[in-house]
Amino acid sequence: MTVGGTGRPQAVGGTVERSNGGTEPVLFVNAAQVVTCAGPGRARRGAEMNDAAIRTDVGVAVVGERIAAVESVAELRQRYPS
């Protein structure tokens, strides 16, 4: 699954629809690697683009159209119980 240009989670070959209009957290887990940028929550420019880091054993929580957290799957499931 990826978050496409629409801000909605998308599966390869289809879209994932959220029943509550996008306020329910969506957890992306089981990725071999997640690439993140260190620093403030805003777009990167110039040399800041070199701050990318590859993280393993983590998941991503998306709430609405924003990435809410990138942390271990256990921490995400505790923070966002289903």
C-alpha cells in the first residue's frame, strides 16, 4: 500500500476506502524498509533532502491525510488499538 497523490491509502490495483471519512488511523506494517527524513514536519529543500534514513522493523500510522507516527509496530498497535 502507498499513499497516493489524493492522500488516500492505495493498494496496488485498487483503493482502500475508510468508513469514517478519514479520521480512523490506518497502519502500514510489514514493510521491509521505511524511508524517513529527520527534523521538523515540513517539506525538505536543498541539502535537507540528504537527511533521509532507512528504518527497519517499523510501521507507519496515517490519520486523515497526515503521517501521524513512524515507530515500532508494537508501539503503533498500542497507541492506535483497533
